[in-house]
Amino acid sequence: MNWMKFWNERAIETNEYNQVARIINGEFLDSEMISRIALRVAKQLELTADDLVLDLCCGNGMLTNQLSKYCRQIDAVDISSIMIQNAKKKYESGKIQFNVADVIKFVSSKKYDKILLYFSFQYFDSFELGERVVKNILKMSHSSTIVLLGDIPDRSRLHYYFKRPFDRLKYFIKSKFFISDMGKFWSREELDKICMNNHLHGSYFLQEDWQPYSVYRFDYIIRRKKESLI
């Protein structure tokens, strides 16, 4: 899947929730729900007023803007130049800097206190790409950095999203050829393996019931293992 093309095409939508596919049962989410999600993310990342945050795959900056209330500074990155244009027009400020970049290759000289990929890890649609992203993140982290991979489709609950056997079959065929617009449904075991391969500690979390996609998504928090610190 050409994700740059995919998200550039979505970014021209007039509704900002539609731009980033924040829809459930045909209805757009609202600012109250985004604020509530941001508060949960802030708690998961243990955000403080002194934190320097990196928001990868930030889309049009909707969630980034809400998270900026809880930290000192956010650097936000997305592969879609049109998404970043939208974000800059509406949300760029002294606390938020938006940049166009492929997060697989993006490297900053900064070391971030907290790093976030929310509603985005599924678009790294192979184990190898997912591990490359995590390895790249490590270059921009320090010994106590917390990383949140949030809102990830759960392979063990794929049947809650694709309810008909025929739809599941279509998904498996499309995903084999990397042409599914849902990207990859990850398993907990795959993320645990990435952490094991890279001497990290990973924790799997079910989402809370009020979260819009909790029936088939999960969150995953990554920290460095103490014994791996130099």
C-alpha cells in the first residue's frame, strides 16, 4: 500500500475527523472524545509539564494539539505533506512543531522523554517494518523514555471488525499483498518478540470500554530494560 498517497488523498477531505479516519458506525468522533483520548494518553505516557514529546504519524495534528496541554514541547511528524499543511494551519504554535518525514527514516538529534504512535502502527504492515520503526525510535530515546504504540488493531480480535467470514478472507488476501487499507492487525506476541529482540520491556493493555474502537484494538507501552542501560 502506498500510504503517502493514501493519506494525502484523505487529507483533502473538508472534515478534519474524516481526514484521519476518526469515524465509528458512520459517525464522526467529536472534540470531547479526542480530549478524553488525549487525557488517557497523557496518563499512559506519564506526561509532565517538563516533557519533550515526539508524536510520530501525527496526521492533521488533532490529537497532538490536545496533548500539548500536558507537556513542554511536542515535535510532530507525518509522511503526508497535506496533513502537515492542515496541521500547521490550525495547530502549530510555540509548543508544537510539525514536520514532513517518513518515520521509518526520520531521526532527530534530540532525545525525547515520551514518544507516541497513535492509530498508526497498523500502517507498518509487516513485522520487519514494525521492528524497524521501534529500532529507529530507540535512537531518539534516553534511558527513561516511555513509548506508546496506541490504538493497534488486535489480530486475536479481528473477527470483531471483519464479522463475516468472507470479509475476513478478503482481508487475509489483501494483507498478503499489502493492499489492505486497514494495514496490519498485530498480535501481542509479535510486539513482545520485537521487544525481546531489542532488549526492551513491553506491556500489553486492553483499552477501556468508552474508547471508540476498544472492541478490537489494544495499546502497547515500551520501556528500556534496566539491565540493558549503559
